Amino acid sequence: MRSLVRRVFHASVEADGKKSGEIQQGLLVYVGFEAEDSESDLEWCLKKILGLRIFDDETGKMNLSVNNEMGILLVSQFTLWGTLKKGYRPSFNRAAMPEKARNLYNMFLLSMQKSFLGDVQSGKFGASMKISVIEDGPVTIWMDSKNRTY
């Protein structure tokens, strides 16, 4: 599982002409799933996202994680698995097939809603979405559950 986590002042997502999710301060989290992903990948990413200390404390140091007054907006993004090994056109061979990815996304969303007491919103899986973001920082963190050493 890959995640791209962005610290935001505001984020919203629109799918099929309707707003499907919106948060104020918090995290915008793009998630993409690999064919080999399992529940352990979801659990690792969930724990890391909720524990990320990327919000400023009273001294201005990034030392705080997302809190219950904030929100988390999850957006599925299979293109996180794009590779450019050959040429300029991304290959998505390692991305999970849509049915498996949808199941993993729904499991991850449900786990996030159970684990985080703040507002959890979501984009629409598999849809073409319009995402509006006002970044805070910017602060962007990349995670890959298969490469946990960085």
C-alpha cells in the first residue's frame, strides 16, 4: 500500500458533480493498493498516518499528530503505483485490480473511521474526482508499506 499524506488547512473532493468529502484542517491522504497488499499493509499505514507528528506544537516544532478536532480526507489513487521504467508513459502493472483495490479501500476507510475520533471523509472510489486543497506548509509525506525503511 502506498500513501501520500498532505497536511492541509482545507481539502474537498467532488465526484460526479457532487461534493463527496470536505475537511478543514487535517490530513489529505491519497491511497493506492498493490495486487499483493493485505490487511497487515493497511494496519501499518493506518498506524503510521495517525501517529505522524507533522503538526506544530506551541514552540513551532512539528511534534503533534492529527487530533480529533481535525479531519482526514481519504482519496483512492491507483496512479501511486505508476512506474516509469520504460519511456514516458506510466505503467500500472503493480496496482491492484479494481475489485481488490475497492475492497482494500473500503476496509481502510472503515478502519480509519473506527480508529480516528475526528471527522473522516472520503472521495469516491474509481471516479474521476476534482480535488481542491489549501496546503499547510507544504508538508507532504510518502509511505510504502512494502518499503518501511525510509
